[in-house]
Amino acid sequence: MIAKLAKTCTLRISPDKLNFVLSDKVANGGVSMWCELEQENFFSEFQMEGVSAENNAIYLELTSENLSRALKTAQNARALKIKLTNKHFPCLTVSVDLLSVSSSSRVVTHDIPVKVIPRKLWKDLQEPTVPDADVSIYLPVLKTMKSIVEKMKNISNHLIIEANLNGELNLKIETELVCVTTHFKDLGNPPLASENASQDRNSEQMAQVHIDIRKLLQFLAGQQVNPTKATCNIVKNKIVHFDLLHEDVSLQYFIPALS
């Protein structure tokens, strides 16, 4: 999933969590991502030592496809070990213990080059703060959404996402020649969103954001399985924030508005 969303990303390792982080400058129109895995859900043994007791973390920059490819070889493995090594340059070494036909085991090792990120740059790689949304809404089935957005991309590079507190979400494209809108109804709004909405706010009033359609499509293409929970938070004319929960993995993805 991450390899489809980001060519290179930061892996943040801490005693209880692993995070994959993408932090393009939103000011330059870049997307950002924060993906979180609880280490105890994935590893039977976990040892790490950060820079110091107060800064007990390790930040590594890596090519996500390299890690994805190495882990794919471990699908039928007896055991998998990931460790940080130094082989003339820093590496994330993935050792895969595979069963062979003769029942004897063989170990396949992948050395993935990484760049260790110095502490002075950590401040740019923290969990993004989620702005107060004008509207929060549950997303429709992402596969359906993807096939619609793919067709829309043939007409325009820009897309308007709009939603209200009545469970309605619209995907719109407008060009000089054509205006196309797809309507989703009865999606529901997260309980907090409805409570936090000001009392005098019209629940049918749409909050909209104008975004680059390719960035949305890249996000939708990265979703291989339908998440257990998926919400979309719209900050009018500023940003759209997607929050997905896939069993043991949570993913936040931010697409800034076009100016």
C-alpha cells in the first residue's frame, strides 16, 4: 500500500510503534501521509535503541518499493527478521527463513540501503495535526470511488469534493465544455462530527475543496483492500484529510487544495 503511495518515505521506529511518513511541503502543493503500525501486532520479538532516553526513536529514509519487494518473498516464510546493519553504508537487512522442498531451511537476505535522518530534521516528520473539519463523512466503497475518479481523470485534472452533514458526498468536475457530478447519499457522518457542528449550521450546506485529481487517484490506487473504517474530513478550500483503518494499520492522508 505504501509503495503505491510514496516512492520514498521515512520509516520511524520507536519502542511501541512503526510509522511510515511522507511529508511533502503542503505549501508547495504536496501530499502528506502518516501510517501507523503497533509493533506488538506484528513482531514476537522487538528490540530497539534510539538516540537517547528522551529521543528514543530511529528515523530512516528508504525506497518503499525495495522494502515491499523484500517482504513479498516472506509470504510463506517460517520466520522473518528485520535489523539495522552497516555494510559499508546503513542498511535495513531483511532475513527470510524459508522452508525448502527437502524440509531443510534456507535463509534469503535482502540488504535495503537506507539513509539515517539526523535528529535536527525530525521536527519536519512528526504526526500531522488534523485541522478542525467543516464536514466529516464516511467514504463509499473505495473501489467504486476509484473507478469513477479514473473516468473523470480523462476529462479534467481538477476535481471538487464536497460533502455535508446529511451524509451526502459529491465528486464534481467542471470544464468549459462539460460539468459531471457523481452523487453518493446516506453515507453517514461520524458522531463527533455531527455533535461538533455548530447548531445554526445547515446540515445540507456543502463544504467543498478543489484538488488535483491525480493525487486523489494515487491515494485510491494504493488501497488494495477495503478498510474497516474510512472517513473523509474537509476543511473548506484548504485541505482534504482521509483517515483509514485497516485492521492493525491506520493511515492518514492529506491532499491540499489547489489555490
